[in-house]
Amino acid sequence: MSRDRTAPPAQGLYNICYVNAFQTQPQETAWWLANHPDLLLHNNEALAEDPNWPGEILLDTSSEAKRAGLLAVVGGWIDQCAADGYDAIEADNLDTYSRSNGALSMEDNLAFASALIERAHRLGLAFGQKNGAELEDRGRAIGFDFAIVEGCQVYDECSDYIAVFGANVLEIEYTDTGAAYFDRACAAQGHQISVIRRDRNLTMAGEPSYFYQTC
């Protein structure tokens, strides 16, 4: 079970704490602007906003000092996940370097991820790599324990993750990409890794758009 860091873990399950570690949540952007404006990425003096997620601003991992400032915030979230009883961390948007117009590099984000992983491991938490097939084995090398991947069947990347993490891959296919991808995923690797199909907005059971299917 993966839940937002603000929600309690589910009793009796293996719980993964979702942390938006590389960009802001829309409802928290004002807090970042008020408290840590220097840790938000700017492009030509304008805030660097994720083009696909309005209101989500990229965090600035471009220097050791910036990463230390971010660790003081995001590391505290990880501490709280541990205190709440979670088993693992899912750190989202590892790939902000690909949307930063060159302001961030893969090395910047991996350095920050490494610090977060060390923090989580000291607390006894596993740490998941969220997407990022282009990392190949670099994520595993810095300490990622498993991978959570979205649409790897759509992008023909599932085998890349399995080559690095073996059976420790959680694959999510979405309803808006068509059932055929989910069916192919089940046939190709459903015997080896966990494969589920969900609605894109990850709604709760009982809501009209809720969808959950396993192989």
C-alpha cells in the first residue's frame, strides 16, 4: 500500500510513504515560497513549474548547499514517515532534471536521492526508485531497494527495471492507456513482478472513477 505522507499507514499491510521529494505539491507551494523561496528552482527569474502538473514547482538540487537545505525539509518528512509506522519511502519526481531546461542534472538529483536514502536506511526504511529507466543501474548503486514504475509496458521499459531490481519492481499501468497494455504486462512479467492497473488520479474505493485490477 502506497499512501501520501500526510495519511496514516494501513494496518496489517506493507506501507510505502509517498513523498514528493523533487518538486512541490500544489497546496504546499505557498508554504515553500514563504519559508524557503531560495530552494525553489527559477528559470530566467520565473519559478520553474512542471509543465504537466500546474502548481508544482521544481526544487533546486543544483548545489551541495541547496541539497542540504532541502534535506532539512524532506528529511523531516522521512523521519515522520518512520515515526508513523511506514515501511518504505516512495520519492516522486526523481526526473525533474529532464524538465529543468538544463538547470538541473541527473547527478544533482542522484546526489540528493543518495542523502534521502541514507536518512531512510538509518531509520530502517526501504527506499523505492520512482520511474527513471534511463538511470540503468545507477539508482541501485546509490541504494535504491526497489522500483515503482508507471506505464513501463507503454514505454517498453519493464525489462530495464527488472534487469536492475529483479522481482522488486511494482508496475502500475493506467486505465487511460488502454487495457491491452495491462494484458501484455500480465503475460510478459505478471509471473515475476507485481502488476496492477489503476485510474490515473488514484481515487479511493467508492468513488465513481476508482479502478483497481491485478493480473
